[in-house]
Amino acid sequence: MLAATLVAAPVVTRVGLPSARAQTASSLLAPDLLRSNGADLRWTRYAGAGFDAYAVHRSRTASFTPSPATLIAELGDRAVTRYRDTTASPGLSFTYKIVTAGTTSNGRTVTLPSAGRATLTLQPDAADGSAVYLNDFSSPLPGDLCKNYGASSGLRVGTSATNTFRPLLRFDLRRIPSDAVVESAELSLYYSATTADIGVDVHRVTRSWREGSGAGTCTGDGATWRETQAGVPWGGGVRGGQFVSSRITGTGTKDRTAAGWDTFSVTNTVARWTGATASDHGFLLERASETTNSPGIAAFVQDVYPDEYNDAPSDYAVAVSEHTRYLNLASGWSYELRTVLGTNVGLDSTRW
């Protein structure tokens, strides 16, 4: 999560569309940008008949019923599905709802940062972030060494009896003003319950790479264990990613028998990237001790964010051998980067 408080979790920004709600109702999405004076709101377009306006409501009470007393804005254009609140008070919690043609959306409760600060959360989609894992085969078969996993449903980290896995994650940080002060930044990954107790280290990548479109196939357009993209080696005889050997941070060995989050503090690294004192090539994850033939598995799962869910999807399952110890991160929606910005945050919307 990346937030200014930068949370990558891994961030942006991709947020899920509504599923079970009626197609005509608007669904209020999770705000990715919170300023001290209000949230930047986004919702799905109203598709029903009788559209009059999007009525934006705000209350200190989470279970409130929209009324004239809670109305803060009305937007009469059906195509306009965004609103920036600028009239709230710093440091307080508020719940927002959208009312259209008598239909009330879901509520979104947020806690605003203190005065002069903003929080940006990146939960990336293909446009806002990149994610791929590198796979080293101890005894490769013909065609194994060119395999790319940029479109795979999982991002594995760790080792099995025959493979070593290292994910690469990168976030688009261009929304953060270059002179903003990054006060905190956290990368968050959610894992399902497992008997594995592996630790995970985070490193800063030092060379550009491409995500690619492969799902364990040789597509020639993305990173592999040996190359940053087809025909471009990592360089210097390096394989498995070019990165700073000293870790940014790590979890250490931990009990994963209950589902939960791995959260990594990456403040200094993100501050260097946004301040242009270091090139942003993203993060590399590796098992704290890359040994083989160690049983167990942990799984970082998709569509789970810390502000909205407590449990992993019930339909998620991973089949592995008994001599496997790696984390399996299913899709880009599983990671988030949350960043908290301080002075010079640039509350003027033109800077965001």
C-alpha cells in the first residue's frame, strides 16, 4: 500500500467495480486521495431512468440517512462522476454517500489527515503499476528460460525444490508533487492462512524492466530471470533482477497460520523517488533465506485491501507440492502503496 501516508500496499489506481449491486445504482468507490479538508470522491455512472443529479452527502455518523442537513453538493451532469470535497475538518472521520433518483449508494467512511497533509493510496491496475515474478529453474527444460509471468494470476516469492521466485513491483508515482514531503510510505501485501513461516525482504531495483504479457509463456515482451525484456540482459552477469543487495526492510520469519498483512515501511525509498534523487524502478521481493526443499506456502490474495476487508476470498485456493515455500500473490489488486504527504503537499487540485 502506498500512501502519502504512502501505502503500496501495492497502491492504486485500480479499484474494483461493483458486482452484486443493481446495475442502475451508483456505487461509491474507495477514495484514493484524502486531503485534510476532504476526500476526492469517485463513483460509477448512474444507468437508470429519471436521473436528476448526483447528490453528495457527508456525515460524522456512519449509518446516517441522507437529508438536506447532510447535502454538500449536487452535480447535474450524468457523465460527471467525481467530486472533491473541500469543506470538511482535518483529522476527523466522515462517511460519504451518493443519492441519485431516490437511490442511495453504499457509504464510504474515511479519516482525514491532519491539517496540511494528504494521503494517497495506490492500488494499481495495468495503467498505474506493473507486477511480474521472475522464475529460476534449477534444471530448465527447453523454453523455460524465456518464460514471462507478467499476466499470471499469482506473484510468487520464495523457493521450491526446483525453482526460485522473485516478484517485481512498480508504482506510478507521478501524481505526487516533486516538492511534497513524504512523511511515511508503506507497501502492504495480504496473505491467506498458511503453515509457512517464511520471511520476506524488500529491495530497491536499480534497472528498468518491463512487465510483459506472459502467463508462464515466452512472449518476448517482458522480464525473465535472465533479462529485463527480450534481448536485454540484467547486465554485469546478474540474473534474477538487478537490485541493491542491502534490503530496505523485511518481515523476518513469522507465523502465518491466520490470514493477515505484511506491511513494509518504504518511506526513505519513496521520498528519493518522488524527489528525483533516485530512479524509480520499483521493488523486488525475495525470501529472507532462499533455501530449497522447505515445506509450506503462503499466499498474498487478490481484491483485498486493509480499509475494506478482513478476510481472504473464500474461493481462493493454491495447489503446491510439499517441498515448496513461497508466497503466491494473486493479481495486481493484492498490493497497495499508501503515502502520507506533509508540507508542500500542494492541496491545489491542479498539482494532482
